[in-house]
Amino acid sequence: GKSLSRYLFHMTNDNVISVPWGHISAYCEKKDSEVITVGGLKKIQNIKIGDEVLTQNGWMPVDNTYKRHYAGKIIKITPALLNIPCELTPEHKVLTRRYFRKRFGARQLRTWGRKRYELDKFEWKRAEELHARYNGDYESDMLVVPRIKQTKMVESVDLTPTKEGLVQKLRLTDELLEIYGWYVSEGWTANNTRIGIANTNTVFVDRIEQLVNNMGYNSRVQKQDRKDSQYKPCYNIWIYNKQLTTLINSSFGRGCDNKHLPPWVFDLSNKQLIPLMRGLFLGDGSIFITGGRIYISYTTKSKTLIVQLWQLLTRFGLIACV
């Protein structure tokens, strides 16, 4: 069978080497290295057959995994913009593009701020051959990360089956998608029967309440005054619907550490993603100016969520820094 490395890095037979215990790929990652799966980040030691992992050809299922004892050198790679380290054996192949600064004649020439740079062709390199960029360096290797493309249209999601076993579908309207974004940033659930979203901005509170009313759900706004008068009062918007609460718990997670996006989000069109991203960034996003430049940031305790947002932003041609 094919090894996990084939799926992660789309290896060809030319990239497979022979090892004493059989003709299989000997490329390995340390057991606690994280892999991007359709359900979020997952340590490679916990990857199972059937899990879908991100490859240059999109999401691909794993049909086999291998492990071996190794006591040699380990190469640690940390992509500059993603900041998620990966530890590999030296011979592990990595897809790269060579970066040249202030030189001319390469196949592509672009402008990056005020500095001019060039990118060479795509190339598979051994991990031990990679060259990191340091201040003043004219050449370095850039790691290639696949951009997730939409593969199908998603117009609805299934709700929890009724007592009679009927499965109802919930249409993904702009209002619902924005509520999902607000929940991931500012929400929680209570007693598996209601959804709470908190905010101190009365404009946002009114907006959320209007979204819920447009969806036809019952809601209530609860004001909470702070003990310290220097802080604004906080408003909790309660949404009462058991099926929607169950769906949100199972799809987006509970608790700020465990928030994530379900797999079907990556099949939304860019037009559908806009209200979802609006709810996310109005909730936990911020805008600030530094050095005359405008920056937009998003803050979360969930490592999986931040990587998923990083991936979604590439759909709009935006490259973020984690």
C-alpha cells in the first residue's frame, strides 16, 4: 500500500527509497508532528486509515501508515507565515520554490513591498538541503502549501434526526452563516437547548438579534452590568432551538480551545464564505495601524481554528501570518 508520505507529498516511484525492512517510503515525521486533515490539525501518530489529509491534489484519504525506530538526525522546519513546526528525517522530500532577492532573469518577477524578488520553478528537495532565509540573504527556499479549492456546492446541512427518524435539512442562508461565525468567535451553548452569543457593542447586539429574528428563531437579550463601572455592560443574546444547538455543538465544537470549522465549510463558495467570515472577524477580529500600514488580525485560543482560517483566506488570495 501507499504510505502516508505519498498522500502528504504526492510522491512518485522515483522518490521511494529501499530500506532493509522492505521497499516502502522511508520518509518519516516525528510522532508529535501535526498534519492538516479535513477535520483540523492532528498529530501524525494519531492519523488513521481513511483520514483525509491535505495534499497538493486536495483532500486525499490515507490507505496505510507506517512507523519505524529511528535514532538519527532530525530536521525541524518552521514555515515563516504559518509558524507550525514540522520535524522530519533528513531524506524526507519537501516541495519548495527557490527565492531570489534583488536579482533578475528568473521565470517570475514580482514586487514585494519595495523589494524585488524572483521565484524559481517548483522542486522537491530533501529536508536537509533546505536553506532558511536570514537577514541579508539573497537566496532561500520557500515551502509550498496547497490552496484548498471548492469541489462541490453546499446549500444545506442535515439537522439531528427526529424521533421518527426523519432528517431535516437546514438551508445555509447568509443569516445562518453569519450566526455560525459569531458563535465560533463569541458563543457557547447551554443545556444543549440554547445558544449564547456575548458582546458589549450595542450595534452588534442589535445586528445579531435581527439576524436571529430573520431566521425565525426565538431569542432574548440579557444585559449584564459590570462590577467595575469603567467597563461597558455585556449583552448576552440567547437563541432557543434544540436542533440548531445540537448541530452547532457537533459541527463547531464547544469551548474556546476546541472551536473549529466543519469539513463542509471548505466546500462553500467564496460568496457564502463572506457572511461566515464577517461573523468571525466582527467577533474576535481587530483592525490596527502600525507604521502607516493597516493590519487586520484575528485572535483565538484554538490552534486548529487559526490554521483553518489561514487556509480559507488563501481562497481570497490573502496570505496571513500566524
